[in-house]
Amino acid sequence: MDTSTFSSILQLFSEWIANWNLVLVVIFLCSVIGAAVFLERLLYLRKTEIDTDFFIIQLREAIVNGNIVEAMSTCENTKGAVANIVKAGLCKHERPREQIESAMELRGLIEVSKMEKNARILSIIAHITPLIGLLGTVLGFIKAFAEMRQSHLVEISANQIGEAMEYALVTTAAGLVIAIPAVIGYNYIISRIEGMIVDIQATASEVVDLLVCRQEKF
């Protein structure tokens, strides 16, 4: 590609942004960020999610037999939020119930924070993209009225008014097109996290009971 061709493309791109689609470019960037955040959170949640039923069966056998080292090894091999929380409780297996629960709660806050990381960005995008689209609508109307004023309503072109109105409507529509999937994606991620929190609470409660029962036996 020679220099003149590159310069022409750059000029056309600059005019495209400056005269028409600056707001749409911002909305497009929001859509890219939103999609990236949604996919990243989805992959992370799939990575940290485990079969809690099978996991608790392994732990129950090890704890009942008094083999805490094996139980901790199971947590290390399993990975994930549930395993990390249970491991925190196992480290306090000789302490009273309150200390075991406190250790699990503290680790639970850390794990939930990791799961919710960046998810708020989707909510922000869902809220700001309609506002950005509305800004484009206002700019479109300003452009239309400015052209009407400059032409003194004498030689104004229908194409000029139509272009301004089209810009106004397209930006609003673009903002809504991005906001709606962002709302759906955010609520889906949050619902997945809430479901995992329920599993975490159930598993942690059962492990605490097992550890307390073991203490009473020994």
C-alpha cells in the first residue's frame, strides 16, 4: 500500500468519525468491552465450578476416618472456590466451631469477590450505552436545527435533515442494542454466582458439622 492510498484511507476514516459516527464508535467500543467481560467471567465461573456432591463424598470419607491430610489434599487437587473455602476450614479443624466458620467466611468473601470481579462493568455498560445513544440523538437534533437556521428555511435540503434525523435515531437504537444484551449478560453472571454461593454455603455447613462431630468423638 503506497503513501497516497494510506493517506486517503486515513482521511476518509477521520471524516467518518468526525462528521458522522463518533458516538457510534464509543458505543461499539462499549460493546467490545462488554462482550470481553462476559466471556471472561463465563470462562472463570466454569473453571471454578465443581461437582459439589462428589466433592463432599470424598471429604466425608476422609474426615470421618480422621484423615485431615487426605481431605486437604483433595481440596488442593480439586481447586475452585468451594475447595479453597473448605480448605480454610480444614486448617482450623482442631479449633471450636466458631473459629472454623469464621475462617470459611473470610475465605468465602475472598472467593465471592473473585467471582464478581469485572462483572460490574457489564452493569455500567448497560446503564451508560442508552445515555450515550441519547447524547447522539441530541447531537443529531442540534445538527438538524443548525442546518435549518443557517439555510433560513429557504434552501434546506431534505437529505440534510434526513441525515441528521437518521444519525439521531441510529445512535439511540445502537445504545439500546448494546444495553439489552449487557443487562441479560450481567443478570446471567450474577445468577450463576448466586447459585454457586448456595452450593458453597451448603458444602461449608456440612464440612463444619463433620469436623465438629469428629472433635466430639476424639
